[in-house]
Amino acid sequence: MGTYVETSAADQPRDVADSVKEDDLRRVLKDVPRGAFALCAIAVALVLIFWLAIYFGIFLPRGPVS
């Protein structure tokens, strides 16, 4: 088995992540969580609506199990 001669990609400046300014980072992070919370709230609301529709449309009309 031979030795691995390639250097790390982080050694080359073009492969290293760009530096981000603090002001830009704060601006982006201010908007991202709001959208994620909105998407989460919509998903939870849809699940709850469908569950209630199944509960009231299927389970209750069938009556109690005896």
C-alpha cells in the first residue's frame, strides 16, 4: 500500500470557506428562524387538522367498541 501524497483541500485558498461579516450573518439569521418556525407551525396545523378530520369523520361515527 502506497503513501497518500495529496495535501488537504483546506491548504488551497479557493477551497476554504469565505469569511462572513458579522452584520451579514446577523441579518440572515434574523430571517431564517422566522421562516423555519412558520413552516413548522403550518406542518403541525395540517397534521392536527387531518387528525381531527379522521377522528370526527371516522372514529366517532363508528361508535364505541364493545
